[in-house]
Amino acid sequence: MKIGIAKGLLYYIYYPLWRTFFEKLGCEIIVSDDTNKNILDRGIKDFADDACLPLKLFRGHILELASKSDVIFVPRLVSVAKHEYICPKFCGLPEMIKNSIAHLPPIIDETLNMHKNGSMEEMRGFFMSVGRHITNDKSAISEAYSEAVKAQRGYDALLRSGFLPIDLLGDRQDKAFREIKSARDYSQAIGIIGHPYVIYDNYLSMGLIDKVRQAGYGVITPENVADDVIDEEADKLPKHMFYTFGKNIYASAMHMIRSKSVKGVIYMSAFGCGVDAFITELVQRRGRRLDNIPIMILNIDEHTGQAGVDTRVEAFLDMIKWRDQHEGDVPAYR
């Protein structure tokens, strides 16, 4: 059976988990191509106007998979942590896909909701339901799930060590340990924060991570920050933040600033994202109270131009270099 997995949304976070599970059940994994203009244009066409850019892009990836796959995996992700939620549009994602694309192959759209307990038993139940689309052998499904969890934990450990999802997935994975340096290998770093499906998609982010690295800086993202550090920073807020990735973005930014592990922070946000609408304000206001580390907000949509992003990123990095060279200078007249 050929299982289609779109290279969008939470692919950059959970792909090792999904891939290992399906492969252990004897499936062939079909992953959509890297994002390009054609995929984005097809995703935008005849789709809901109020959908954010990553959702439109995800639809484009599904369209590419439709003719290549026997089944497409589009899980209904409600919650991946106790007392927290994913963006509400993820809950209706399978219906948005089914009702906007004709002649799709069958879709595996089982629901993952860990809001009540946040336990691995809820995760296991989800995968047992997914596995029944492929086989009735419960022991095989259980074994595949156990192997998938091991693969995901190994992947998460590499992320915590300073590598990024784009280093470990796709064409770069063979080069990761030979040529690609982790954030710890640089003397200075820039924090790049945002939803994973924005900052790790080279087409959407216009190669932001590579641009910063080529300028001589390491890159630290929310996925490089340990879970206990995220929770510690988030607990300092007066109220519980119940959006998982919003919490990760905010708390990781505060940790970067408080620990002085970065020279500046770039927040890349997709226009129309409801979660980002208030997280950007929190990051700016609270970040500037902690320190005078520069923070830049980059809002992108389907009309964003490469030249505009390049100019702003280059100016931001030039400003940081200027501060390093001249911040301590004393004017001659005073």
C-alpha cells in the first residue's frame, strides 16, 4: 500500500514517527515534493479565502499526492498535550481537504486528542485506529507503534542537540553529520521562531534559515529548546497558554532572550494566523522588558516577494553587526 504524506503542516515535527509506523506495517511512503510555486498556486485555487497560507499550501501538496498514493494520511489533530490544543483549523482539516478536492483516494483521518490526560495511551489508541486501515493484526500494529516512538525520540534528541528538521529530513539528511553544523558549532546565534510549517519550509520562509547561516550565525528555533525549559517559561505567564505551538514559540523566545543565547530574534508569521496575532505582541512586549535584544517580525502571505524579505533580513543582520562593533563607543562631545 502506498501511503501519501504531505510535506506541510506538522510533517517537520512528526514525520519520523509517521514514516516508521507505516513502514513497519509494510507500506511504501510517498512524500510530496518540496514546496514550489506550482504546488502553492494549485493549493490556493478554489480554496477557502480565509484559510491561512500554510493550509492553502497543504492542499497543494495533497493535490500532488492524489495520483501517486493508494491512501493519504491526513490526521485530525485536536491536541498533542494535556490541557492544550492545536489550531482549531487542524480539527476540520480532513473535511476541508475532502470537500475541496474531487476524486481523492481514501483518507486516513483518525482523531488524536490528548487534551484530557496527555498520556501515551491516548497516542497508542490513535495509532491502533490508524493501523486498522492497513491490517487487523493488533500485535503488528502495537509493535510498529513502539518502533515509531523510538524513532521519534531519537529525532527529538537530535533537535535538542542543535540540529533543525530541515537538516535531518529530505535531501540533507545524509549531509547532516558531515557538513551541516548545529547551532552549538557557531560562536553567535540568531533565534528564528514561528510555526514549524512556516520557518522550515524553504519556499514559504524564502530560505531564511540558510540566509542567517550563510551570514555566519547559528540558528536556534523552538524545537532546539527542551520541554522542561518551555514549561518553566510558560508558567511565568499569569494565565495558562493552551495553544501548544503558540506556547512553544513564546516560551522559547523568552528563554533565548533571558539566557542571552542569541544576538537577535526573527519571528516569521503567516498572515491570517489567529494564534500569531497575539503571540507576536507577547514576544515583542515581554521580550523588550527582559533585554534590549533586537526583535523583528516578518509577516508573509502568498504575495510576499523575495527581494523584500532579503532586504529586511540583511538590514537586521547588519544592524546586529554594527551594534557589536560600536555599542560601547563614547561620543567625543559627551
